[in-house]
Amino acid sequence: MRYKEVNINKIIVGESYEIHNYVETEEFIKIFIKSKKLTACCPNCQNNCKIHGTYKRKIQDTPIHNKTVWLYTVAYEYRCENKNCKTNIFAEELEFAKKNQVMTDRLIQFIVCISIFMSNSSASMTLELIGVKVSADTIKNLYDRIKIIDDVDVEEVGIDDVAIRKGMKYATAIYNMKTHNLIALLEGRDAETLKEWLKTHPKIKKVARDRASAFASAITEMLPDCVQIADRFHLFENIIDYLKNFFYGEMPEKIYIK
């Protein structure tokens, strides 16, 4: 197997990390990074702590040119010298991967975004073609960990129906328009279900929705002062439908080109 190893003189990656080496083959890329943080605040007492030791982690990142990317990270452990604190030694929290994760946050997001359109097995095989090593069971575990957190203080939401199983089972998805996070997934797509949810969210001032009359009537009844906005997708869809009907009615059946 051919490989290329390059020694790099401390390429700075943001404010917290630097690349000091990488190895590239026809199948993978290994990037060796090191934390630059020499001190850290104790998570318990917030005391400023010094380095006690180091620890290493191997974390998979998003692929480059269909090659699997591995981050070999050297991070620090810190000792809290506050005698009244219960915390003795704590590990540095990486900005790109949470504790015990073997994949970066952006890779997990990448996997979930692709896998949502296919089965776990198909997604695993497809991702392998572009350089992501992940099993079908791992993809399932990622989905099982997803939590939808509601926000009773939300003021601007987007509402649309989504297919859980196309042609058979539908749900109502509600998003926070400011953060773009999903805050509710209601069973069905009828007005009564939406009304019950709107009862507990009286602070809503704006709703972006599709053309469903059931959603419109539910919002009007429960939040009469709320501004209802037609989202861009459905506005374009309306324009396309109108133009189709216009051209079909105005254009002749046959067009002769000289």
C-alpha cells in the first residue's frame, strides 16, 4: 500500500488545536492534532487548573475525496488544586466531539442526513463508498439517541406535514424558525392534533406553513392574532402551477419552426 507521510510545522486549526502531522494512503487520511489549551476551568468550582497529563483519542471525521478521515487527537487532563472541590482530575472536552464519541459531531450529522432517506443497511453501504465507516446498527443507535425538545416560549415556528411512510402514515413537523430545530412531531396531520399543541404555546406570533387548510383553520382559531406566512417552497409551487395552466391554455397544440 502506498502512503505519504508529511511532517508539518504546527498548522493552527482555530484557536484551540494545531495539526502537527498527517499520513495519507489510497484509502484513508490520518490527521494528527494537538490541543493548545494549557489551562482550563474546573467544571465543579470554576477554579483555573493546570495540566496534569495527556490522553489520546482516535475519532472519525467527514471524508475527504472519498477517503476515510481519522483524527488522532492529543488532549489534556487537568488537576483541580482547590482543596474544597470534590473534583480531582478532569479531562478536556473536545470542541468537535463529545465524551466517548468515536465520530465528530459533524460526521454524525452527515450520517443522519443521508440515512434519513434510506434503510440503515443501504445507508451503511452507500456511506462506505464515500469513505465513511459506519455499520447499520450504529446508524440505528444514532437515531435512537435523537431527542425532540419542545419549547413553550417559542414565538416563531414553521409547520409542515411529513411522510413517516409515504402514502400510509403522516405526521406534523413543527420547527423553531430562529434555531431551525425540530421541537415537535405530532401524529397525523389534522387540525385537532395541532390545536392541542397550540394551546400550550400561546406566545407564538408567526407561523410559516404550507397550503393545508386544516393547519390554517387551527392556527386562526387558537391564535387569531398570529401572522401566518406562506413558505417559499409553496409560493414557488403556486407560481409553477399557475404558469403551467396559463401556457397550456395559451399555446397551440403544434408549433412550426421555420
